[in-house]
Amino acid sequence: MPHCGSYGTTPSERDRFVEPSALAAVIVVAVLAASPTVPVAVLTGVVVVLLIVQLAGVRPFLHRRGSRVPAGEQPPRSRAHYAYVGLEALKVPALIALGATTLAAL
């Protein structure tokens, strides 16, 4: 079973959602506090929306399916991995564009 950190605890489904969500919230607050340009604000919103869809929509399904395999079950094939990879493929260029736009706005 996977361990989380050095405490030897296994991460719960809630923890897998809360940590990235908290980081996203801190980033949004920091961006808004800096009075961002419109492109920076829009790109930040795009990245956060993609992250929320990934964490709230796809990851729980993958976790439930993945939990069944060690239990000896043979769950049906899932296309959720394609959705997860697709969202990652959208996040990468969005993050690159966000970084470039932020640097250009300085």
C-alpha cells in the first residue's frame, strides 16, 4: 500500500483532492492580489478549471477502479485514463502560456 510522507499513513481520497486544491486556492489568491493582466487572470482560471475537473471528475473514478484491482477484482476497462492524460496535455501548454504571459507582464 502506498505511503504518504514520512508518517506511514495512507492518503485518503479526500487528501488527494484537498492538497492540490489548497495549493490552487493559494495561487489564485496570490494572482488576484497582484492585480494581474487580463491574459494572466484568464490563463490562471483555465489552469484551475482543468485541475478541478481532473481532481473532482476523473481522479475519484480512477481511484475507485484502482482500489478494486488489489482486491482481486477484474474491473472493466476504463477510458478515464485517456481523460486524465488529455487534461494533463491541456494543462501543460496552459501552464507554459501562463508562465510566459506572467513574465511578459512584469
